[in-house]
Amino acid sequence: MKVGTEKIDYQDMRNQVNGSLPAIKRAMRHGGPLPLLVTCKTSQIDILGWLKSHPVYPRLYWYDRDGDVEIGGFGSLVSVSEDNPTRLSAAFDKLSGIVDRHPQKGLVRFLGGTCFFPREKRDKRWEGFPLLWFVLPKVVMLRKNGEFFVSVGVLLENHESEDDIFARILRSFEKGKAKGLSPIRSEFPEVITRTDYPNYEGWKDNINTSLEKIDKGEIDKVVLARRTDLTFKEAVEAVDYVHALKRANDRCYFFLFQPRQRTAFLGATPERLLKIEKNRLSSEAVSGTVARGADSDDDRHRGDWLLENQKELSEQRFVRDDLIAKFCIIAKEIEIPELPEIVKLANVQHLVSKVSGVLRNGISIGQMVSSLHPTAAVAGCPASAAIGLIERLEPFSRGWYAGPVGIISHELTEMAVGIRSSLLIDRVVSLFTGAGIVKGSTPESEWEEIEDKMRTAFKILSRGRA
């Protein structure tokens, strides 16, 4: 049997089953059913093309910002979801419990995310996306440090023989075979309409209301988002869209969460919420924006302007100081840069301050997420007042936009902030992007900033290459 172009070693698979089964059964005595996973090295393969060739749902995809890890998966072996805002911490604990007690430490990788604000009133557009949803896929294709692996799993049942388990493993491997990759298309259907929520007049009203709150000292900063709906002649294929985003963007996390056909949340985000390696926690404050230049000299001048502009530096300080205050609760030995640095993306440049520290003892993943999210980069500060204003002014539900998305595993847990993202429902693609409003902001400049941030997606979806 082949997955890429290499034969799978049946005996090695059998050995993995026989070697792992006793330990997994012992672990099941103290917490319920667990999956058994088998992994085999395979040849190089286009993971997005492989994923597209398997129209099995849910489909999930994660590509880390450094390009070291890429994961595509389909089907749900184990799913943890929660729609009660008071039980999100317990859901994270359930995830951690499965990861921690599973004997196959290196194979259990959950992909998923959470909403921006659990208590917001969600609209029907976000059906299929619970407040929290993480999935351990049935079949996974993994690229890690240049090597490719295919993994499959089965949920163990009581009194099942090794032969029966192995037979189910083989059937799952059969489903993961690359019988011919589906072609990735670089052009998309024709755009019929574009609608902005709010429109420009509504945006001006929202910015002016926010500036009044800032002048009165009620808030220091608020991040207001815009949703732009593009209606197409035909449905947009989510995997094609992610592939196009990868071609057009550098230094981004790429993600796809597709619970069913023609419904998907995906994006290309530059912003890390948290990364945990061993006991070290890292995050970053991303705030302050200018468009890329027309040439290298113009680009450099714009970067210099960003490092000197008081309005942009003020916005960056709000986010940086907010992050440091949150970090002190969950970490120690914190390393903080004196000055922000520039990160250059396809169409914009940002100010970034990277923060890291040693995780305090006993801090769970749920505590980390609830402590750090939402950052001042996507909500504002103070957070409670900013979120209240967002709920009052924004004419749509954020859903998973600007929420934490990523991977939870024993060896690595990393979550990005789900900005520069899109919700696909049938023939409508909703683009979400926000802008930080501080003293000195103007409706015109912030509208144009959002246009700059959306420009790559606009180019991709307008039937041309970005």
C-alpha cells in the first residue's frame, strides 16, 4: 500500500499497535476511551492538494509561521466542543487531560479554536462553529522539519481484539491514500457584489463615537472591525483560497477549519497569541500599521515613519503594556524588548514587541488563553469597556474572528490570533479586519488601513493572482 510514493510497512504498523495497546488500555481505566494512533513516514506530498482530494468533513489545516510544521487532517477521531461560556475553562482542561494522559505523546495533536467573545450574541452565519471546538482528525498528513508522515487513529472499544483494531487501522490508512491529488485552482468565480458592514458613513459614525469616549477618558483604545461580504457567481473552494493566501503572504500562520462542505473559517494571520515549548511561554504585541512602499526606498522610509510616529507608537505601547501586565500573572523571568521592531507583510508593515518568560507552576492552557485573550491588539483597553463598545457599535457578530486558533499537543502548543480571516458560506465570503482607534485616529485613515490589510484577499478573490 502507498500513501505518497512509498510502501507502508505493515509489520511496523502491527508493531505500533501491539506496542502501544497495553499502555493505552491502562490509561483508559482512569478516564474513559482513548484513541490508538499509528504513524508512518511517507514521501513528499502537497498537503493542501491531498486534503482537497479527500472531501471528508471536518477538514482542518494548520501551517506555522516559521514554516516548520504543516498539518492537514480530515474526519473527527476525538472532538472537544463547548457552547456554554461558563465552561470553556473546563473544555480546555478536558483537552489537556486527553493530551497529558495519552501514552503516545508525540502523536496527539488537536487543531481548533475559540470565538472572540463567548458572551456575544452570535448570528446564524456562525452555525457550525461552537464557542470552542478542537478536533483530533482521523487521518493526518504532517510535514515536520522537512519530513512527511501520515497518521491514522481509531477510538478503542472494550474487548476488541488486536486483529480487529489492526483491521480498522488499515481501513483508515486506505482512506488516507493519495489516489491522485485534486488540482489547486488559482482563479476564483466572478464576484457579483461587495457589501461593507458598516458602510463608510456608518464607519465614520463609529470612529467619531469612539474618539468621544477616548477624549472623555472612558477608554484608551478600541479596535473596531469591518466585515466585507463578497458574493460570487459560484461557491469558493476553501482549500484553493488557503493555497492562494500562502502564495501571496510571508511570515503568517495559515489555518482552515471546515466543519462541513461550503462552510469554512480560514485565514493568514501574522499574530501569535501564545507558544509553549517545555515551560517557556512567548507572545507578542502587534499594533501600529503602515502600507508597504512603492519601492525599496519608499518602503524603508515608511518603516522609519512607523518607528517615529507618535500615534502609532502610542497604539503599540497600549498593546505592549497590556500584554506585559497579563504576562506577569502567568509567567516569571519575563524578557521584554526596549523598543518595538518592524515586521513586513505582503501589503503592510507592523510594529511588534516580542515578550517571553518562564511559565509559572500549575498554569493550565485554559488559564493562559483566558489571561492573554483578548489582547489590546484586537479588543482595546481597558478590555471590558472596549468590548462593550465593540458590541454596541459593530453591526455583526465577530464569531471566531480575532479569536485564538491553533494546535494543542504535548510537544508544542501554539495559538495565533484569528485576524485577516474569512468566513465562507456557500457563495458568500466574509472578510474580517480591524483597526485600532486611539487619540489622533481619523475615519479616513482607519478605513484606508483596513483596505490595505484586505488588499491581498481582494486581489486573490478578484480572479487574479495577488
